[in-house]
Amino acid sequence: MWDSSVFLSTLTPKFYVALTGTSSLISGLILIFEWWYFRKYGTSFIEQVSINHISPWIGGGEAGTGSESATATPTTQSMPECKVWRNPLNLLRGAEYQRFYWATQKEPLTFYDMNLSAQDHQTFFTCEGDAGKAEYEIMQTAWRERNPVVRIKAANNALEINKDCAPAYILLAEEESTTILEAERILRTALKVAEGNYKKSQAVQHQGAVMEGVFRRDTNVLIYIKRRLAMCARKLGKLKEAVKMFRDLTKEIPPIMNVLNIHENLLEALLEMQAYADCQAVLAKYDDISLPKSATICYTAALLKARVVAEKFSPDVASKRGLTPAEMSAVE
């Protein structure tokens, strides 16, 4: 019979030194690769492997215990627990991100960030009806272009062809403007153009699938511009105007634009105004337990609970009687 104690007693200190050194080397290589991957793609390699390959395998093994449960909930097992959550702040590339680059000489956005934005822009601002229209075909390629100078040049070329190309104004407001005021000015011009395009496409939306697609695109463009104007108003200190615009947008937004999380922009503006009762009302409407919780939702809920507790909280009393259920909820 093999005796483990005899084996362990024969090991020399050199073995433990070699074991420690080897494990440290492997850990260091993994850390360096993980850092490089995150810098290039903006996401964790280990996290992606865990979500896409290991988690489904483990979930599949557990699901195999009962055929009934496997057939009853196929969608919940295949859904990853983690997802990329879009940043509702969505800063302006020219007026805000570019200023960060000038100050630090570091790129604030990764290729992964740019790719997500490009996918959204192509989804919101393009349609089948753009075929054969030079200005819109230019903008289709402009959203995918990585060089900001080339993107801006493409937007200007599109406007030379057609002054009513609203997506081109959006790109210029996002990237060419160096201040919030300048971005707001361009967006107001874009709003007039977008409203005109919206009315034209609304009148002919029932003339086929292509025209219906054009109308949906014009609706998306109009809502995106209004949201950006509301965000500019908030940053310029016009909080009441921003809140009104955000409230109006939450009433008219189509399902495809829900990814913009306009209710989170509304929450942030209300918090800045210290309108906590209004925040609670918005939170009650959107804090659905079946939906993934964003940082804005979680922090706002925690803040409101903490405020209620803090108004009547006494450390001396709490140390004697313990925490109440409301205080425990705020802590959690």
C-alpha cells in the first residue's frame, strides 16, 4: 500500500521552491495576458471564457438530471448571468472624451467600446431605404470607421450632398464639437432637420415595408437627438428643461430605443435637483425585479433607503436595540 507520509517526507526544500516559482511564473503570465486582452478589447478574457464556455457546460450538466426541467426552461439555462450594460451617461466623444485624451494622452475608449457604439448607430440610423442614397451610404461606412478624422470628413461630405441628412449632424455634434454649447447648437439644427424628415416619412409609412423602415429610422433619429439635447441641457445647468425632456421621451420611446435607458438619465437629473420623491416614483416604475439591475438603479435605490434611515438614525440607540428591518434593508 502506498504511504503518502513517506512520499512527503522525501521531498526536499528545493521542490517547494521550484513549485512556488513555477506557480508564480504561470500566475504572472496569466495576469499579463489578461491585462493585455483587457487593454485591447475592453473586457476580461477569463470572464468571457467562463460565461460563454464553462457556465453553459456546468448548467447543462445540472439540467441533465431531469428531462422535464430541461424542456421547460431552455431559455433561462442558455442565458449568461453577466452582460455588458450600456453606460447611460454616454459622454460626447468630442466635447468630453477628447478633452480627457488631450489632458492625459490616453485613449478613453477601447476598440470594444467603439464597436458597441458602431453597432448601435447602424441599428438606429440605417435602413433598407438608404440604398441608392449617396449621403446615407456614406454614413453607413462612417459609423464603422475607426479614425475620427475620417468619420468627421465623411459626415461633412454627406451634408454637402444633402443638407437634410440628420445622422451626419449627429456625428458632427458627437465628435467635431469641442464644447457642450457647440454640440447643443449642432443638435438643435439636427432636431429641425429630423422633425422635417419624420413628418415626411410619417405621411408615406404605409406605402410598403421599405417606407415603414425609413419611418422607424427617422423616429429613432428624432428620439436620439432629443435625448442628446436633454443631456446637454443637464450639463449646462438647465435641470428643469432636461427633466421635462426626459419625461416626454420616456412616454414616446419605441421598444428598440429602450437600450438607451432614458429613465436612468431622468433619475440622474432628478437626483441632481434633489427631487427625491420624484426619484422614488420613477424607481417604483422601472425597478422591475425580473430585469437586470444597472448601477444607476441599484445606487439610487440604496440612496433613497439610506436617506429615510439616516433622518432618524442614532448610533447610540442602534447599539442598544439593534437595527430595525428598514435599517437592515438600507444596509443590504
